[in-house]
Amino acid sequence: MTAETVTPEERAAIIDIYNAYAEGIDSKNWAMVRQCFADEVCIDYGDTSAGSGNPDEPRRADDWIPVLQSVINGFDYTQHTITNHRFAREGARIVCRAYMTADHVILADPGFTEAKAEEVATVVGEYTNTCELTAEGWKIVRSRLDMAWSKGNSALFAVAVTRAAATDGC
């Protein structure tokens, strides 16, 4: 094993971050999502983060979470699946790329949970997270989402933003 090798323990810890992020987003457990990030983080999620700051300049993670909430809180359900983690060491940091598929659902009738095609927007892409070991464990210091393709009703994202603003004040 060379000094550049990512250990099984490091791999497991970083996969745990991805899992906590997905679970936190999908359960709207924003404290869990926040725990995934260092206090300062660079974010590039394309259109989702474009209006919230330069992706190459660190921002407070506490300022990033409300941006996520302003979209996700407007959906009835989301389900993020993150797979195929690939690792590379960059000095003291570890970069992990992973595929992502995320379904976003707004039901016309919340009492009827069989989603119709027009009630679902699916995004497929890849997360690239740069992680650094802190006193609290591994944390994301840079996160990028590259969308590969989507299907379904993309207009649901605008509806979700309006719904989140009405219910959360975001």
C-alpha cells in the first residue's frame, strides 16, 4: 500500500457521508445534512446553486443548507440513490465521485401515493465531493453535481420552490 492509497476505513467513512446526505435530504433532516459539510464549503450544483454564490469561493455551510431547503422542502417526497463510489487522494484530501439518481415528487392528491408521470421529476448525474479530515471526522469541503440527464416534469422544481417559500419562509 502506498501513501496515496485510500484505506478501507477512509472509503467507508466517506461513503457514510454520502449515505447521510441522501438520507438527510430525503427525510428533510437538515441537521443530518449539515453534519456532512465542513464549516466552509465550495458548492457547484449548477442551476440549484448558481444564484447563491461563486462555486469557487468558500461559503458557510450554514448558508448553504437554506438553499437546499428552499427547493427540497417543497416536494412531498424525494429519493436520492448514490452508487459506484470512486476514490482518489489529493494530498490530505480525498475526492470521491459517485453516480446519483434522484426522484422528486409532488402528488396532486397526497392521499393517493401512486405517483403519475407528471408528478415526478428524475435527475441523473454525478456528485464529486472533496473531503477533508477534521476534528469531527471526514467532512465535505467541495461538492459538485454534474447533471447528465433528467426525465419527467421538470416544472415541478419551480412549484417546489414556491411551495417551500409558502410553508418554510425560505
